[in-house]
Amino acid sequence: MKEITDLQREMLKKYHLDAMVTMTPENITYVTGAYIPTQVTVRSRKVIHIITEKHDPVVIVVNIEEPIMRAQSWMDPKSIISYNEFTQNPMMIAIDKLKEFGMETKRIGMELSYLSAIDMDLMHRELPHAEIVNADAAYEEMRFIKMQFELDRIISFGSNIEEVIYGAFASARAGMTEKDIYRFISNGFAEIAKGDKMSMPMVGSGVRSCLLNGEPTDKVLEKGDIVRVDVMGTKDNYYCDCCRTAVVGTPTEHQAETWSKLVKAHDDAIAQIKPGVSTKTIYDNFARQFTEWGFKPVAFIGHGLGLTLHEEPYINTYKDTTLRENMVLCVEPIHVIDGECGYQLENEVLVTADGHRMITGTRHPYQQLATIRADG
Amino acid sequence: MKEITDLQREMLKKYHLDAMVTMTPENITYVTGAYIPTQVTVRSRKVIHIITEKHDPVVIVVNIEEPIMRAQSWMDPKSIISYNEFTQNPMMIAIDKLKEFGMETKRIGMELSYLSAIDMDLMHRELPHAEIVNADAAYEEMRFIKMQFELDRIISFGSNIEEVIYGAFASARAGMTEKDIYRFISNGFAEIAKGDKMSMPMVGSGVRSCLLNGEPTDKVLEKGDIVRVDVMGTKDNYYCDCCRTAVVGTPTEHQAETWSKLVKAHDDAIAQIKPGVSTKTIYDNFARQFTEWGFKPVAFIGHGLGLTLHEEPYINTYKDTTLRENMVLCVEPIHVIDGECGYQLENEVLVTADGHRMITGTRHPYQQLATIRADG
């Protein structure tokens, strides 16, 4: 895709790089358009993409995945190089390509937070005069602002995910287990993702709703339980991420009140979202109010979303990013009462030219705490 | 778990290491008993386990996952150290722990095929007099032979997976799509895995059955199509991996004959499995016969199975491992007719004291090519 090649060339210039070597699963998908499943399940089956200022990009892929690369990628089929996983070292093929491209004494950007110590060692030995620099920031910057095709995927998928969660709440009842909720979610997800991948959803009930990323168990849903459900997964390689909380039976006054505060924290944060705004300001405003209520704020209230689940920009107090049009954020205040229960509300939001637009949270009123039937 | 701590201490001795620092998701699960989901979905949330000859193991985990570590791990709760992902670098905590354990000038084994270049650099800077060596082989060796609790998990799960595949074949018919088969598999898998994780299954029909790891598409099943289905996923962190081929409608004579040969290749390979046998011999025998038939052998006919999908020992021509009791292998001959279709048969096999035992392939006769109804 010409736009992404152009963007990579911009980054080469901005970061004073002569080449970029891409290896992380998410960035491989970004720069090639293909998702190679065994790169994730069998870690040694590396995929390596190389671009220089002057040369068209090439990609190195294990031979049994070459057909998938050919089928899914927009890259020139002639630039796809395959290897035998048992007899060839893909890193050596990449190094030979870098030599062929005249990179022996040049500045090569790599994802050093991912590149293994063994492969780094090989780079140093085979290209002793090259300068290997960390290009993590260049990739982050590239993927900050979503292109139209990315927005289309995120919006069309995300805008349906609420139905899956509320559908599961409607099918569940006291006496069923967390795993039953998982199965309702799984079926609903399959319906809208049409064969794409769901991550294991977080399903926690009662005291288990405290666990931030707890997987569903055989715990039985009981009247009065708080039930927290967080659904994540991909369609066409792009993530959705949406969380809701329900109560089994009629909410108590205290439960309803706690939820109202969480909704206010959520709505106040989203109200501030528009280009030019500082993420740190949004977080600090949130944390101040949360603390005033006697709630203990979690380390962040939001994160970017795209080819990965949590990506820049984060909305927290540690980093400060200025929001820009076509960023996609998840806003997710969470309130855990230790040893008792946890409440969470999460929606996907697009930064527009003059404000924002909700991607999730538009079809079911989240302002009211959801319920699950208590009569078994 | 005492057995695993003891085994690690054996490896320390055998590989002349003073400490082992574990970081890969699979080995973290092995040494702690816990599976930390966000270690995989958010790569920066590292989990680090340290053991020395003299010190009890400690594990470093992101604070929001600490409850999961406490709930799932057999480690002493006092030895679980948590960190804030935004303010603390888990690698620095590990380095401080190594210093506290007196490892400044010692031999530290790490998974250098996984450790990132940035973290390796930090190790070198902070522990300049320590010797950092690659311990990949020690982990491979540890996980070669399965303990009883591992076998129990693998067998109880694997022995049910055939039903899922044959159930999907029985529910499918011409006119449906590959994604319909995916949904049947997904539902069946959820039933037996009870909330555990399925990897995206391989579902390829017609010419798409050539793709070794193709994900299901909207391709419609047509009469005469070869349909190849490979199901992988975990229950209690241990994998199953089973593949079957079907034809839509009645198999032609040529299809039936091809399948018979694949069955013979599969059965002949399994017949040789017992302690003391060389994996290379098994592969070479297979490859010779396959070639005589005019089939092109794929690079391997089998692989180990456990906490990862493909692990040592491989049954191929490049490596030679002597089989030992309580290894678990997947045997999977595959025959691809380029541009036409692909056949594959895969079963899980346990190496016993005096031979082997099939884990899958016992409930439905795989000797006959499976069928899918052609009358839509």
C-alpha cells in the first residue's frame, strides 16, 4: 500500500534512518497488510520486512506461510522471500539483503524492544560497521493516527460489540456460571466477527470481579453479584475493546450510586476529547475527582487501540500526548473495592476534527447499571 | 511445585549456571503454574522468574496481574513481587534481585532467543561482570519429558478433540462456507475446553486446502472439494493439535487412494515410536516412502506438544532426538498437490515405557477419508 510505504519513507527521513527492519507481529501486519498466524504461535517462524530510502520493500517469510503472505499482502509478489524453518536462519537472509542494499555502514532502525539478544548479536557480528538504532518510536508515531481504511475496520467492528455483551447479559441468569457468560459472548462474537479472533474475555463475578484480567471460571452467578465483562478481539486484524458491568438482580442503592460516579468519570473524560488536548490533563482531572470520591484511581483511564490492544497514546499521568484527529481511544475508568467487587465501564472513542465521536456506547444506555436475571 | 523447582536446580547444575531467569510466556507458566494473559496481549507487561542454586524462586509481575499469579501459581505468595507498568521497569527489579542474590560475577542463564536487545543491553550495563549465557536448551530439556500432571491434562483434553472435528464435518454440507465449519468447531471446542482458548483453526476447502495454515474464509463448500481442518487450542494451558481431511460428497477412487497412502505413512511412523528410537530414522523412513509414491515430503512429519504447539522433539531430518518415555508427539503427514488440494492427518501420541499409546485417533476410524454431505 503506497500510503504506508510513503509514511515509512517519511519516518526514515524524520528519524535519520537509512533502513527500517520490521519484525513485530503488529507492525508486520501494518507494513505488509498480512497477518501470519504462526509468527505468533511458533515464535521462531520470524517474518522480517525491510525498507530503505531507495529500495522497494521486501519481506522474508517461512515457506509454509508464503501463500498467506501472497494472498493477504499488498506487496509486490516478487519481493516476497521465503525460507525453510529447519535449514535457514531468516535473520541471515535479512542481513544478506541489508548488505545487498548497501547498508553495511548505514543507520538501521529496528524494534529493539522486540529483537532478540541472539539476533542483535548476529547483526553486530555480520554488520559491524552499521549503526543499529531503536526505531520503536517511529513505529508508534506511524500508527498513532489511523488511516481511513483502519478507521473503517475499527468503527464497523467496534460499533457492534456492545450487542454481544448485552446479549450475554440477557441470556445469563443466577445459577449459571462465568463460563456460561463466556459461551454467550463467544457465540455473539463469532456472529459479528465472522470467523475472526476473540481474545479470552474477562468475566468476573462476585469477588472475582476485582481481578482486572481474570478469565471465566465455574463460579456460579449469585443474586447481588457484580459481574464485570471485558471483550477484546480482532476482525480484519483490528481490535475492539469494550467493557460493561452488571448486577445479578436489582441493584442496591449503593451499587447504583457507585455506577453513577463511574459514568460521570467516564463522561467527563470523554467530554474533554478533541484535537489539541493533553492526555495528562484528562487523566489528572479524572484522578482528582476519583480521589475526592474516596475511589483509588487505577494507573490509567485510557489507551490507544488499533493493531494492538493497548497502544499509544495512553491517558495517564506519566506521559503527555496532544490529541490529534483520527486517533482512536478506549476510555475505561475502573473502581475496585478490594476483596469485594470491581466496576468498570469502557467505550471506544474516535477523535474527530472538532471533537470526538463515540464508536461504542451508542446503542444501549450505559448510564444505568446493566442487570442479569436473578430468578434462575 | 517442588518437582519443577528440583528440575530447575538439576538444570542449573547440568548447565553450570548460578541462576536462571525465565521470561517466555510458556516457561513462565511452566515454572510458576500461572498463565498471565496480558503478558501475551500487551508485550511490555513482562513477567520474570528468578531461581538460583541457593535462593527460593521469586517472580516479578505487573500489579494488575498479581491477583492472577496469586490465584494460579503454586509459588510462595511472599515471593511474588509486583510493579507499576508506567513507573517501573520490571527488568531493573530483576537486576536488583540478581544483585541481592549475589549474582554480580556469576553465570546467569537467560532465554536469549526471547530476551530483547534493550533488556540485554541493560543486563550488560548493570551487571557488567556477570556472564549472561543462553539457557534455551535447558528449558527445552526440562520440558521434553512430561510430568504426570502434564500428561493428565494433555490426554484428557486431546482425547476429546476428534469429536469436535467429526461433529463439524457432520454439521457441515455443500453450500455452507469455511467459516460455518469454523463456527461448528468453535462451539464444539468451547464445550470440551469449558472456557479455555482455541487458536484460530485451519479450515481450507478446494484449492484453499493447499494453504498449510489458512484461516477460514467465506469460500463456499462445493461437491468434490477436499476440506482440511486443523484444530489447536489450550485447556489448563496445555495444547491439543489434531487434523483431519474430508471430501464433500463421495470420494473419487483417486481421493480414496491418496488418503490410504497418507494413512500408511502416518501408521508406519507411529508404529516405530518407542523409547530409544531416533526421530531422524522415523523421518527418513517416511520421506523415502513418500518420495517413492511421487509425493513431496514436507520438512517434518511430527513435533512435540505441551505448553507450546510446536516444541522439541521434532521428527525431521535435521535434528536427531532419542525418544524417551512420557514424551508427547504429534504425527502429521501432509500431502499437498500444488494448486489443487492438500491432505493431512494428525494425531497425538504418547511415548510409553515399551511403545506408544494414541491420545487422538481412537474414537473415529481415520483410516477412511471423512465425508461432508453434498446435498445442500
